[in-house]
Amino acid sequence: MSSELDPAIWPASATRNSAGEITIAGLSVTEIAAEYGTPVFIFDEADVRKRARDYVAAFKVDDIETSVHYAGKAFITTKIAQWVNQEGLGIDVASAGELEVALRAGIDPAQIVMHGNNKSVKDLERAVEVGIGRVVIDSLIEIERLNSIASSAGIVQQVLLRLTVGVEAHTHEAISTAHEDQKFGLSVASGMAMAAVDNVMESDALSLAGLHSHIGSQIFDASGFELATHRVVDFAAQIKQRHGLTVSELDVGGGMGIAYVAGDDPLDVTTMAKSILDIVRTECARVKIPVPKISVEPGRAIIGNPGITVYEVGTIKPVELDSGITRHYISVDGGMSDNIRTALYDAEYTTTIANRVSTGMPVISRVVGKHCESGDIVVRDTQLPADIRPGDLLAVAATGAYCRSMASNYNHIPRPAAVCVNEGKSQVLLRRETIEDLLALDGGLS
């Protein structure tokens, strides 16, 4: 089997040393696993930083003001927030918890955008209290709620309206977010979006800074952005005609895809940025309105590929199928508690033995977790060497986004550590949880 690591899928510094071990930024995964245990998430800090810089550079043009906000929901820690902020990005948060991480990281609140379809009064009070830059309005109820809070605080809060524009993104249904029949946004077609504009314009303590549109996640081309932008710009023209207000910001969301397996071919950031900016220019010229500031919110595209997960193999079980084929079930010491994406989205991943190079024949394999669920699958269909054995380390690529951030304690299993590596040194991003951490929450033991 080939032991090569596809640079489109693995972290930029990933390679194999003379012993056949995968190394990240000069440290072998064997060393990292020995120090931090398994499962363990490993992040290439330099790769994260470079991808952040690449986004800033790709969207920097002379004729349009632009900004890039890292989508914290992909994975956020104080260190990661600091990295991306140092490289020129703001932070997009989707909860009070993510907001606090960004604040503890020292991020200027003016550089933070807050999302959420059901922000509580406490969430909004905290956002207003710290001076958050933008609140993305997601419902008519929220307008009344936020206006009252901002008025009591004696400020005028800048807001964006999240629009539902009826665009079907070419992605999994669970991560497609701009069609009508779903929980996010204010429908343009139904009139709800214009009612929201009217309400904001009539409010005492809110100012309509702009419009927000997010068509989904893991998007490989700009076609969805083109149709969504067409409809958002039409709506901006209607606002100008109705209220005389020229929208000053258009946030096109994020969702730019990454490569998980061979054959995945997402647009590079420079091409994607040029396409999006050209689309905005064309659409604004069509309706004769000035080109507004353009904001984007990449998360997965910055953190996904620089992160991997390393597991230890526990058991190997060959299972004969009715077709006569034998599938080898490779059980590892994690599973759906640290990567739920396979179960939720039928996500595909690339995996390989990480602690050695094998000359064994490839066999049909399925990498599964240790949880009490038949759907506890990490990699559904892959080929691994026939000589794989207990104690081997398996690395799964491109797990930096939406794996540790969606992790759970199912079966009372503590969540893994997340560490970063840079120039041959490692550092804890999140320490490994312990059984004692879980028991500390148990009221019956207090």
C-alpha cells in the first residue's frame, strides 16, 4: 500500500520519517501519542496561520473593503482565536460560550460577529455589554429583544439581517442552510425579511449595517454564491427604494469546502475569492447600487486540513459478508464521541497507519469506535493493510473542523486532548478530560 500523504488532504508539514512514522511540524505522532495519550487531535499551527493569511490576501482588493472572520464553530480555543486574529481575522461566534473564548483570547469585541437562531436575553445582554461589532438578526422576536437591551444600555447596536434566499447548496442536507424549509434566517420570498428591515428601521437602538447570507457548508464551487448574491443584492436594492438606505455591508457567509479524500477538488481560496468579488461587482452594477463592504466567514477551510486525529487500534475482527467478501472491522479507542460527522453526514475520511509503513496487502476495512452503537463508524469504507495489529496507531486526516467541537461524553468517555505542534514543539490547546472531570458534575456525589 502507498504510504504517501496527499498534501491536499494532510497538514502542510505532514511527512514520514525514516522509521515510517507520520510527523507533523517535526514531531512524530508516536511521540505525541506517548505524551498526550490517544485519541488525540493534532494541529499544525503554521498551516492554520498560513491559511488564515491566504484568506486575508485573497480577499484584499483595491476597490472593495473586505473582512474575514474565522468561524469559531468549526473549532475554537483561546490559542486558535489568537492565531487567526494575529493573522488579520476577526471571529464569528455562535454562542455565549464561543464569545467568552474569543474575549478571553483578547480579541477586540468590535471584531466579533455573533450568530444564532435562538440567542437568549442573557446572550444578547453580554454581547451588548462587551461592545460586540455585529449581531446577526435571525428572527423578528430578536429585533424587539435586542432593541430593548441596547436601548437600556444607551447604545446603538449594529446588526446584520440573516436572509433565507431559497438557494439549494450542492452539499449534504444537514449542512445546507439557505433553502426555505429550515430554521435559519428571514425569508425574502415570504416577506419576513422586509418586515425585519422595517422593524429595525423603526427601532430606537438598532442600526442596519448590512445583510447576511449563508448557503451551506463544504461548498466546492461559486455557483451557489452567484445565485444567492443575485437575490441578496436585489433585496438591497428594494431596501434602498423603500427606505432610502444604502446597505453598507454584505456578509456572504462561509462554507468553502476542503479535501477529505482523493478526488475532492475544492476551489483554491484565490479563485474562490475572485469569483465571489466579481459576482458582487456584477450584481451591484446590475441594480445600480454601490458595492458594499464584503465579509466572509471561513472556518473549516482554515482549520480542517491542518488537524488530524490519532487513535490506537484495539481489536481487529474479520467479518464475512453475504457477497463472499470479508470486511475487516478495525476498532479504535475513540469513535463517535470525538467524530460524529460520519454518523451525521455520511462523511468520508482518509486514514493510514501512522506509526510505521506496512507492506501488507490491502484489505477492505471499516474503522469503528468503541461506543455501544452499530453506527459508531469513523471511516466507513477504506483499505488498510492485512497486517494491522493491536497497538498500531491510525491517523485520520482533515479532522480539524467540527470533530472536537462537536465531541460528546457518550458512554461517559472523556473527550480527547487537542494539541498543536510548531517547529518541533507541542503545546496543549485543550487538555484531555478525565473520569474525575465527568464525576465532578454528578450532583449525587457532591
